[in-house]
Amino acid sequence: MAPSCDGPGDDRMFPSKERAKTKYIGREKELDLLSELFSDVRSGNGKLVIVGGEAGIGKTRLIEEMTETQNFKDFNFLSGRCLYFKDTDIYLPFKEMYSQYRKLKKGKDSDTTSPFNQVSGQVEPEDDLTTPTEQEFVPMSLIPAEIDLDEEEEQGMVVEGLLEFDKLSHFIFELLEDGPLCMFIDDLHWADPPSIKLLQFLAGRIMDHRLMIICTYRPEDLFWGEEESHPLAEPLKRLSRDKLFVPIELTKLGRKESDILIRNIMGIKKTPRSFGELLFKRTGGNPFFIEEIIYSLIERGIIDPTLPDWAENLDPDTISLPTTLKDVILRRIHWLKGNSMSVIRLASVSGPRVTFDIIKDALEMKDEDLLEALEELVQAKFIHEIEAEESYEFENPVIQEVIYTELNHSRRRFLHLKMGKVLEDRYSKNPTVWGNIANHYYKGKDLEKALFYLTRASSYYHQISPQKTLEYLHMVLDCTERLPQSDSIKSQHLEVLLEISYQCLLIGDWKRAREFSEKALNLSSVLRKPLEGGKAKVILAEIYRDQGDFDRSVQYYNESLNVPHEKGSSEIIARSYMGIGYVSWRKGDFPKALEMFSKSLQYAKIENDLNTIGALYINIGNVFNHRGDSSKALDYYARGIKHLENNGNFIEASRGYSNIGNVHLQLGEIDEAETALEKANSMAREKGKSDSWWPNMNLILLLGTRGKYNEADELFEAAIEHMKEKNDQLGLGIAHLYYGTVTSRKDMSEEAETLLLRAHGIFENLGVTYELGRAKYELGEHYLRTSRFEEGKDYLDNAYVLFKGMGAKSRAQIVRDRLLEIRDGDGFI
């Protein structure tokens, strides 16, 4: 049985026995509605239900799940499937249901000569059962007085025709004598016209019977590219107009539901974020597409879910679409007219969206011809119009990918160059379009023009969107490698390596950041460019600093301080002093931290480097935060955010908002903390920063404070996964500390102790004094809650010593007051 959805037919990449049936995802409302309808039908109110949705959306699976509901249990069930209507016998789904009816009635007094065979001219061998007389059929008086038919049908369908429908449906009403009945017709879009007319006939007669007729169809298949309309189109309009059926429209899964489906298919406990995002983007949330891609990846050995690191380093280019998915789309394309085919090919090349004017210029097509082509593509549900923007986009990203991959290389190159030229003519002065122009010239293999626009685009997006910047920089890198190797090209190559490593650092991709900064360091030595070498060392220092390897970090910072004093060196020196100050702050040496920040500020002002100045103010705020001076901390955070936002560095500014949230949490100002943390998260996400986990760390505490333990638990699990991927030891420690604090307050003593001890061990290994003091304090409080007074007192004593020694006066006072609370003259209160 199919695991989660309906597909293009019986063609499967794997035999069904290799695919376990997964939990049905995201259709609770639809199942509840069907269950209510069954209750109504059981009371004698017949219903026609028509379920619509694109191929693979889960229509057939919905019916399977429907048959498992409690309200369905006492219903007889008949089913029939339509085949492509131009190649099938008439009344095929009803013939299948008649065969099932005979099995249900076997041994009873019933008709065994199929009325459908009589209609189609086939002769069925008679058995010992007699054929009913005409009087045994439903009387003509039960046929509705008026059946809504067009003029031509009214003239052509005489009483004998209605009597024929009456005879053909007799077995259905006979079976109703045995109890309520459900009839299912699958793939109604392929039904032959007589079957559709018989369904119309039944729709008007079932209201007073215990009969549910449920049909599924694909709206996109109601287009067949011919002059006359699809046989189902007009009947659906009539049935809808007369309110003779209940419509159910199945939509794509959301991101969360998509992740759940991935877990069910693969038998894993968690969906890796990057894999979930990639698959959702490629499939648009279509469950069948998700399933087919996963099995294709497993079959080709691209992934092995039994391995712990199966999702790491997965190349998106390896996620090719299996044949089953291509067939679903390609078999619809052959209906398209020539102009429509030209338009959809260009659209597949253009990107996510394309406008009328761009298509017109690129294809040099007349307005009327283009309008007709677009209308046909919209009708066929390949694309839809974004009215507010007067543009068009594909109904599903898979459609675009299939059409694009079917183009031969020469046509792709030709269309990309066409698009590049049209966009350049229109938007060469618009920086938001430079990247698009560059992309078309790059794929059209005009490397010089591509390099020109890629360089401009990456510069424009430098601080606006790291993800876009990285995309363009990798293309620049490829261009510089393929163009003739002049000195200027080699220098540009080095600059690109440095910029890629810096952008990777910004988004928290430390592995790639280290890879490219090491390449840049080696190339700077070959080209004898010590200033660029200093920049590479600063990036390496910051990577090791963020991972908690403070000794190696300070080593690189000190080496970068030795760069020659020339134009541009002040920025390197400023960042180096700031980095050393950061490490000093983490280790609890607040005086040295402030000394290094002061030196950094002097050099940052020489270059008027607003980014470094803003980051320095946030770091100085951190020192005052740990010293317990909340008002000064908030003031410096606000000053830092102002500098960073004015300079367009919203990613670094998000760190300031996160720290503001932390201060408000410590002050018990929960609403203010939530506002700041939401601002930090939204700002980071908007600018493409995947590493927004510091505000999420604070949210763990916030959610625990509000008693939202399940949400805190989900966030902790995601944080642990993320920090392990990055090898962020400090982040792992803080996640365990915060969640340990939450679980301790939730009275989960054993788990809390494990988490807090783990955090304590990490901080001890890293030598981060302030965080170690916090872990000791929380362990002390935990042991006091669990009546282990001696251990609790010892940890609080140690926390007090640490906070006092580093000058964290406010924290030290809190611990001292707590110790005084629990002491009396001879022991504990």
C-alpha cells in the first residue's frame, strides 16, 4: 500500500513491500469533515464529495484513511478507478463497482447479468440466477422532474436514456437495502463522458438515501489543449452551481508537516534542518514528491539514514528528480501549443518569477500571442499570476525544474543569454537586478560580463544578505579560475576567497569559513600580500574563538597584529584587539577586556569603521552585563545597535538585541525580554543568518519561566543538534545550563542534575569563568531544592569566590545573600 500519497499510477521506484506505510500527515480537518459527513449520510442524507488536488497531494491516501475512521465502520464500500478516457471502455469505474457488488450479493437473490455489458454491446454468460424484470428497477416516478441539461442534451436524451441510467444504477440502490453505502471513484478527470453523465444523474437522486459517493480528481488535468473543453469541466460547474456536492481541496504540506513526513518515511527521530529546508524548497510540500526524492536518494546511495552524519555535506545538486516525478509533469506538456511551449521554456530559465514585458522582449512575441500563451499555461496550471506584481511563477518548483532539465545545453545557454541581454538593457543601473543579470550571463557562458555584474552584486549584498553574497561570490570564484590568469585576476581571486570566508563566518558556517580562509592565507603568501594574510588570520581567530578554542584564537589574533602599518591595516588591528578583549571577557578578566576594547576603538576610529565600533560597544556592554551593571549594559547595547543598523549590518545588530533580551531576563522583565529576542531572531532570519541560536538560547529560559516546557524542550533539542554540527562548545555548554535550569524548576531532578553537570564540565574545560560561576550557582540551587544541603552550599561557596574574583559584583552579592538565607548558627534553616 502506498505510504503517504497518491502518485502518477502504479509505477514505483521500489516494490511496495519495501515501503512501509507512513503516518498520514496534515489532513486532520479533512478527515474530521468526512467523518461528520458519514454521520449525516447514515441518517439518510446522501452526499456527493469531490476531492481535488494536484498529483501526489494525497487524495487516494485520504480515502484509505477515511475507511479506517469509526463512522465508516458499518458502510459497504465499492470502488472504481478511471483510466485515460480516450482509451477506455465506457462506464469503467461503475463496471468495477458492479463486479464488487456481485461478490457482496453472492448467494442472494440478485441480478448477475451486468447492465453495463448490455450497454457496451458485450455479452456475459448467464448463470442460474434470473434477470430481473423491468418492474424491479427503480420506478420512473423517483427520477427528478427536472435534470439540469443544456439544450442539446435535452433534445438528445429521451426517456429511454434516463431509463438506461435508472437501470445502470439499480444495483446501487439494491445494495442500500443491506445498509449504508460508500462509493469511491478515483481519477475522475479521466472518466469517460457516459460515466460523468451517470454520476450527474446520481448526484440528484441520492439526497434521501444512505449513500456517499466520493470522487477524486486533479484540477490541472482538466486542460487538454484542444478547442473543446474537458468533459468534466462543465458538469463540475453545474454540480457546483446547484450545490450538489461537497468540495474538498487538498493543499501542499507546510514546512513543519513536511519535516514530520520526512521523519516517518526515513524512520528517524529528527529531520536535519538543512535537509528539511532543501527538500521543502525542491518539492513545495508535495508529499509524493518528498517520498520519491527520498527513496531515490537512498537507492542511489546518496544518503544512508542509518549513519549518524548522513545529512552532512549533502550536495543539493545530487538531489535529482526521479523518473516517476518527471513523468507526472512531462505527460501534461505535450498538450501545449507552440507559443506556450516557448514561454514556459523561457520561464523555466528566468528564475522564480518573470514578467509579461520581459517575456515579450526576450521572445520578440506579439502581445496577443503572448497573452494567449500565458492564459493557456495558467489554465493548464503550470503557472499562476501574481496580480499585484503583474508577474508569473510556477505552481510548483518541481515543474520548473523538470522543464529546465529537459532543455538541451545549447538551448539553455541561448535562453540565458537572451534573458541576460533583456535584463541588462532594462535594469543595468538597478543594483537589486545585478545578481540576476550576472546569473544569466554566467549560465550563458559569457564569463567577462558575468564577472562584471557578479562583482557589483556581491558588493551590493555584502551586508544585506550573506546568503546571496555567497552565491554570487562562488560564481565569481569560478569565473576567476576559468579566465586567463593575469595578476589582476589572481588578486581578485584572493579577495574573493577572503570575502567568502568572512560571509561564511557571519552565517555561522565555520567549516567553510575555515576552508576558504586557509586557502586565502596560502595564496596571500604566494602572492606576497601580508595585509590579506592578516585578514585571513583574523577570520581564523574568530572561528576558533566562537568554537571555544581560545588559546588558538589568541595565537592568530597576536599574529595578525604584526601586519605592516599601511592603508587598511587599522581595521585588522582593531578586530584583533577586539577579539583578544572578547576572550578576556569570556575568561572573566574584565579589566584586560576593557583595555583591549579601548585599543581596538582607537584603531577603528582611524578607519571610521562603524561595524567594528558598533561591535565594540556591544562587547563593552557584555562586560558591564557580567559585572551586574544592567543600565550601562543596556546603554552600550543600544549605542552599538545604532551604529550597526546605520551601517546596514543587521546581522551583528541582532546580537545586540539578543543581549538586551538576556539583560531583561535577568531582571525578571519577561515581556521586554521576549520583544527583544523576537526582534533579534526576525532580524537574523531576514538577513539570511542561519546562526540565530543565541537569541534562541535565551528563549529556552524565557519559555521555562512561562511554564512552556514542551516548547523549551523542542528548542533545546534543536539547539543541541545545531551546536554539535558546528562544534560550538560554548554554545553546547550554555544550552545545557539553560535547559538544566528549566528542568530543575520543573522538578525533574535527575535530568536537571545531568544537564547542569555537563554544562559545568564544558565551562571548566574551556576556562570561561563567568559561565562556570553560573553553572555552580544553578547546581547549588538545584541541590538545595532536592535537600542535598552540603553539596548545595559547597557549589554556592565556589560560585561566590569566582564571581567576586572576576569583579562580577552583582552576581557575587546574589550568591552571598542566598548563602546567608540558608545559614543559621549551627547549620541550615
